[in-house]
Amino acid sequence: MSTEPSTSARADVHVSHHQMLVNDQPGAEHPSHVPNGLTASAPGAAVILTGIHTGLVDVTVQLADARPASTAQGWDEVEEVELISFTGETRVAGLMGHLPQALPNLTPHGPGRYGMRVHARGRDIDPSAVPNVPFEFYLLTIWPIEVGPKACAKLGVGVAHELGLPDKSAEIKRWAREHARPESEPGRIAANLKPALPTPVMGSAQASEHRLRIANPYQEPAVEPALPEGLVAAAADAVVIRTLKGRGVVGVHVRWDSSRPRRPGSGWEEEQETEFVTTTGIMQIAGMHTHDGAPPPNLTYQGAGRYGLRVHGRARPGGRLSNRPGESYLLVVWPIALGA
């Protein structure tokens, strides 16, 4: 049976770390693996992945009495998951707890099983943007599958208290988390595997006032480091590399590692390490142009937190004719503590 949505509401939701969360209760454990790339659920929680790391997205919630007819017209992606609510109070919010009051409770029929269909549009427009006006749109359609006393009994919600028996709801939740998660199914990739490292990037960047700047291009840092006496200096959300030339093009190579790497081969004349913090998870080299024409890479693609940075520099002797920049830099980046 299918039916048209009976309740509809929309709001702008502030997201961060590429995530919207569906919470059944405080402290709910959300899925860490999303096989379909858009949404995944675990008992008491779900996650929806956004294209942007930080900013506003447009979200519409539709509540239906039964599974509505499926339509993908006007949407880039459509995926369905099941929600399990232990409380009957399930909300959608940004990762950092931004709860839009205009959006209703997703599970108004009480504890039980629900279906959730997620439509998305615009996730690939500009993942590095931090929009104040949404250009990503999401439609969440939710309907009950199995609710009421029988569903509550299966979930162990309130039954133990009413009968004076030991509460087994925590045990039921633990079992469900172990058995209902996609990453726990045979053949799935283990959830604790490290993400694949990006391919190294080569290009050039524009130095100015002996500075090569690294920052979030959509947000001015609160403090920019002073010109370092050595090779590199860092402040919150900002890094400065001292260049030999006061103004002009320099070569840039970027490489990522999962932890502090070994030194590269010979050929680099200078080397210096530093740590820096990004509160937004977006750090790009100002004025960089990649050799393949791709957009400048995000050095901190794993999100907000502390990172290590090793800078290597070299310059060719003057008076040598070449179309290449006269000096170049290798930047090696690795995470230290994410989530800061």
C-alpha cells in the first residue's frame, strides 16, 4: 500500500563534517560506514552524508502513514533505510547538535520500526564551499512499518518496567548494533579500516610578500602567523610558508600520509615540521593551480582537528632559463588528533 505524505515541513540545517544525524536519544551511536554513499542506519540512529563539509543545507521532512510511491524525478540520488526508534522521539540535526525547531519528530507513532527514504540534490556542486545560502537539497520521507505494543515488546521498551522484570533493553540494543550494521555483514569492509589516501598533487601557486598561504578560502582566519624566520609557521586555521622570492610563481607538491612519514629522498635543500589546527576541516593553498586542471586540493580532507605538516624546499641556481618556477616546495600532511 502507498499513500501521500500527511505532514510536510522544511528548514535550513547547519551541518559540519559532511554529516546530518538522525537521533533517537542523546548519545546514540551512529553508523560509521555508509555503503550506498548517502545514508545508513543503526538501531536508534542514522546518518546522512552531505556534499559540503560545513554550512547550510535545505531539508524537507515528509511524514506518511505508509510507504509512499517512489519517485526520483528532480533528484540526483535516492536511497532507503529502516529506522528503529526506542523512544518515539527521533529528530534530524547537524552533527554539532543544531536542532531545527521547524522540523517535526520523525517517529510520531511511538517506538518501533520506520522506513526512511532520502532524496538528495546538489551534493557535487561545490563540496569545498561553506554556504550561508543552501544549494544542497534533501527530502526525508518517513513512514511506520511496525509500531505499537508488539513492536515495543520486541524492542524491550517499557515492558520490563511494567512487569517488574530486569530491563533488557540495553542488551537488545547491543545485540542489534552488532548484528544490524552493514559493516558487520559478511563481505563488508571493516569499519575500522583507514580511509584511502588521496593521490599526490603537483601544481604551482602564487607567492606574495615572501608568503605562501594555507587557509580556508571561504573564511578569514582569526590570526595569521607572522612571516617565519625559518620555513613555516602556523596559527589556528592558517599556515604561512616563507618563500625566497617576494612575489611570483613557485612549484608545489602535496602528499598525504596516515601518520608521521619518513623523510623523502635527497634533492631538498630545506626542511621544517610544524603542527596546525583546523576548526573547519578545509585548508587550501592560496592561488594554487594543479597541473591536471583540477580544483586545489583540501589538505585536511579528514575533517577538523590537529595535523602534522612537513615542508621541504629547494631552488634552482639563478640565471637558468626554464618555463618552470625557480623554487618549489613539497608539503606532506598527516592527521594527529581529529575532531578538535
